[in-house]
Amino acid sequence: QVINYGPRLSQDMTGQLFNSMVSVRDKRTNVGPHLGLGLFIARLIAEFHGGIISAENLIEDEGVCFSITI
């Protein structure tokens, strides 16, 4: 597990988090984060070894917990 104490994930971002080169932008303002290749590659490696990768917002704190299960 890895815990990131940055901003929580929005629902829009959660569904696309492990895809390649995703841009999650607000339709009104055209502002938002870009997701690169890192989490996509992590997903491919986990799946190659028969595992899964997941991310969920922390319940009590600001942040996200990333987990890889093999």
C-alpha cells in the first residue's frame, strides 16, 4: 500500500485512474488534471503477475490509499 495525503479522488477521476493518458477536465472551465502513464504501467505490471491495483479515498483524512494485491 501507498498513501498519498494529497487531494481526494473525484468520482470522474476514479473510473479512469489506471487508464493511459487521461485528461479529467471540468466541462465548464476546461481545467483539471492530466494523468500520465505511471498508474497505467503499474496496473499492467500488477495484472501481468495475476494481481489487481486499486485506489480509494481515505475515510478520515484527506488523501488516497493505493493498493496492489498479487
